[in-house]
Amino acid sequence: MNRSVRKYFSIFLLPTFLAFILGFVIPFITGLYLSFCKFTTVRDAKFIGLSNYIKMFSDNTFLHSLWYTSLFTVFAVVTINVIAFSIALLLTRNIKGTNIFRTVFFMPNLIGGIVLGYIWQLIFNGILLYFDKTLTFSASYGFFGLLILLNWQQIGYMMIIYIAGISNIPPDVIEAAKIDGATNFQILKKVTIPMVMPSVTISVFLTLTNSFKLFDQNLALTAGEPSGKSEMLALNIYNTFYGRAGFEGVGQAKAVIFFIIVALVALLQLYFTRRKEVQA
């Protein structure tokens, strides 16, 4: 059996490898090259060195979007994971109707970002109408509006991951802790959380990357208004590339830096959270 697998391994691997090369490696290398060029299409690209990167770092809208996105990501990662973990704890305690609750909490994750953005835009503007304001009145309104929206969308998905982690904790470990006189808080702190760290690693990674890459919801909810103050980094890159003539190279340079930032932050998060994982 193993000999057969080794014999045909390359044949089964080839389509996936080709798709990876064509769908990721070649576009990534092309995009990296274009970030050093002035262009309107790929065929008329002219190498200009670091000019695009110099323009990018002198662009106040980019620096504001980077700060705004970083702050939003911190709030989103903390709130989503704390609430999702708390709900998962409740739904693993033999409460009646837990399957219904799990389904209801998970359903928002099935709705597309654009649709979700417009739905919440109507809700928020309907509430703010009583105060003679709209969601685009200030950047803080857009910030907390996006935070509520992303929490509502992502909590159910992360909850499922945490439920899987909590359910895999050996009952003997919990019983032993109770026999030793541990309180519920001590069991949570010393047993449950350390044992579900693999779930924490996955959930934090997903929420972190999803928050940094947020685009659809930002576009639909505020479109960066007022005056680009609620513009997330992905939307800033889009507006630079497609909304400013002659700035395609700058937009591509922003995309490269965006990729590097997300990759570095995600790898650091994986490194530090995996160090805290324990074997069941």
C-alpha cells in the first residue's frame, strides 16, 4: 500500500502544485515586481526603483489606515475570542437546547460580508437617526460599528472551535482537580484554558488575519467615510490602486507591505501561542 502511494504520489500532487504556482507564486512575484514599477497595465510597466514605497510612506491616508486597522484588530481579537470562549463554556455544560443555540450563533458566519455590511448599516443608521446622526458622522462610529458587525459574524465560528477543544478535555483531569479541592475558577485557569490552547491558537490566528484583511464589511458599512477616517488598510489599498490615476504602483507597494505585516504578525502570534500549548 505504501509502495503504491509513493508510486503515484507525484501524479496526485501535480495538479495542486500547478494550481499553487499559477494561482499564488506567479501572481505574487509579478506583484512584487510591479511594486517597483510605474504602470497602468502589466505590459507597460516601467521600473522606477523605490519611488512607490517612498510615496507610500509619505501618504498620510496609508499611515492612518495602518494605525486604524491595527487598533481595530486588537479590539476585535480580544472581544471575539473572550465572548466566543465564554459562550462555548456555557454550551458545554449540558444545557437543554445547546444544539439549537450552536446553530443560531453559527448562522451569521454564513452571510457574505457585503450583504452583512448593508444590513448593519441600516440597523445602525436607524438607531442613530434618533440622535440626528449617521454612521459616517465620525470615525469612532464606524470603528465600533465594524467591531460589532465582526463580532456578530465571527463569534459563532470561533465558538465551534472552542467547543471542540473543551469537549476534548479528558473528564478524568477535571475530576482529579475537583477531588484536590480546586474551585471552578481554578479549574478554568489551571486546567481548561491550558488544555484548549490549540483551539486558542487557531481562533486567534483566524480572528487576527480576518480583522487585518477586512474589506467587504468596511466598504459596505462606511466606505471609509467620513473623509477616509474609517478606512481600513485593505480598502485604502483598493482606493489607491483603482481610485487614483497614476498611483497603481503605489497601490501595489501598499499591497506588498500589507502582506508582509499580516504574515509577520500571524507568524509571531502562532509562535507565542503554540509555546503555551500542553499535551492532553
